Amino acid sequence: MDVRGLYVVEGSSYPDFVELENRGLTTVFYKDSFILKDYTVCKRNLTELTDALAATNLKLVININGFKASDQSSLVDPTNISHRNTLKNAIINLLGDFADVTGISFDEFHWHSWDGYTDVQKSDILAEFAKEMSETIHNTNPSIEVSASLDWNAHTLPSTASELDFIIPKINISNSSGIPLSRAIKTIKEETDSEMVIELLTYDSAVNLEPRTLSDIYNEISTVIGLSGPNYCLNASPWIPFGLGFPKEDYSFTEVNIDLNMVSKKKTITEKSSRILTINFLDQNNNSLSDDLLKTIAGKYKISDQSTGKIIKDFTSFVPDNSVYELTLSSDDNKIVNPDVSQENHIVTVSIVYGNGKTENNELTITIINLTGIN
């Protein structure tokens, strides 16, 4: 099993799926809320999404809240047989219209605020619901994988998991109660032998949806890979961090070094001339990086005047596509900022985030000469 996924939401603008696939993405999880409310809208939205995915080999999983009422106004008790039948018929209809769907996942699949049941009854009811949905979907198309997104510490998880192809435990900063990610994963593995795709966040839901750093995200991904393989999905709404990669290996013990070079005698160039800065990425053994590790790198560079510290070009982002990456420094990047001198030194600073959240920096000093004299 190898699921490196990303959630997208119906009606929202979609990212560049070709670019994300190049960065390691394998699966798109699509959050729908119209399958029961208005199937015409559901079908239109899904058609737009499948069109956007047409140029890729990405798998598509439809994420549905199986307890939502048709008008989305309330949660329906899972013992409601009429609701179950309506949901099953809608899914069968959807799978008939969209042959490219590879999975159905039920969101928030845990016991909500329904009263009058014991803990044992709750587990039995949810497990039976999951079994009924799985059998319906597999009978329609045996290749469809059925999963559910649920709280990692819900007491109903083991019985529900046994009826599904895989589970999506929500172990993230918004609901982990301060318990380390590694301990939560180990707890689930002790309770069930089901395959897991761990749901992570790229934003902090407790701080006005503030984007999390790539370092934090990669560190969590590495933890997941180290414990349960490359099976995770990122809940990135509303932001997908620039340069986000989807690695399949744990790079906790890998170091990336940056070698900077410019083809110019003694690193001296004439003012306002463009140059290529070569950035060579090597691991701690001086080998070129694997494609998978390279996909995790997000870089930025800035140019400053050595004597005054003045910023000539503030940090500008880039994503390398090769272990030897060529960065173009334009004529505006190589201009003298002090009108009283005909020569000054510029410092090019390159910084990257990679692997399991590590960072690396390096600098190159370039001498800029105004051959026509002081301005």
C-alpha cells in the first residue's frame, strides 16, 4: 500500500495536479457534500475535478459524510434504515457515472451525539453500518477500496476497522490532546491490524488556520513513514504550502549539502550582466539525491550587499527539478547599489527545507565591477 494523498474540497479552485504528482502525490481525496443534497451539483463538481485530473495518473477517492442528512442540516442516527438505503443508492449511482473513482471514504465515522446506546451497542452499530456500505460498494465494483476517516482514539475504531479496506485515523494537532504522533500511531497498531492512512494537517486550526511550516509537516510525515509506511493524506484546505512534496521514504538520517558555483573568473562579473548560479545538491556521502528526496526540497535565495547589509533581492522561492539546479541571476540582481563606488561584493544566500524537515544554508560572495567607472 502506498497512499500519499491530499484532500480537496468541492467547488474550490484546484491546485496544479500535474506539478503535485511530480512532487510525489499519488491520491486525491475529494470532499463532497452534495451527493444527497443535489446530485446535479455533485455530478458537475466531480466532472470538473476528473477533467482536472485527466492529465495525471492520480487515484481519486470520494469522501462522504455518511451521517449527514440530505439537506446537510443535521446528523442522522446510523440506525436509520431509510437514510442508509438512500446513501447506498446514491453511491451506486455515482460509481456508475464515474468509472475513474478508485475509493469511497466515509468522513467523521465515529459516534456523534446520539443518546440511548451503550458503548458496546455503539461499536456494533457502526461496524454493521460500515459492513453494509462496504458490501454494497464491493458488489457494485470489487476494485473500489472502502475506508473511513475517524478519531484515532475512538473506542469504536477497532470494530469499524475490521469491516473496511483501510482506515484514516485523524491524528493531528487539533485532536491529539498533546499526545505525540508516534505514540498515537503505536496505540492504533496495538488495537487493530488494519492498514492505515494517517490524516495530517498543513495548517493550525487553533490559530486562525495559520499555515504550518514545511519543517513541521515533513517531520510528521517522516514519523508516519517510519511507523506505518508511506501512507498519509494531508488536509491542506485552505492552503497548500509552496514546494510541498510527498516523500515515500523516511529521511531522518539523511543530510543534504549545498554547493554553490558560478562560472566566472574569481567570482567577478561586470555590473548588470546576467549569470547562472549552479546549485549542486549532494547527500552526506557526496552522492546525487534520489528523485524522492529531491521532491521534498523547497528553496529560497536572497542577495545582499556585503558592506552595508542592504537587501538587493529579498528571499525568492524556487523548487529544484534536478540535483544540479541552475538559478538565473538577472541583470537587476547584479547591480551596484552604492553610487559612490565602482565595485562591491554581493552575498547570495541559499536556504532549503527538505527530507524530514531539516534546513540547510550556504552563501556565495560575488564581486560586481562597474567597468565604466563610478556613476
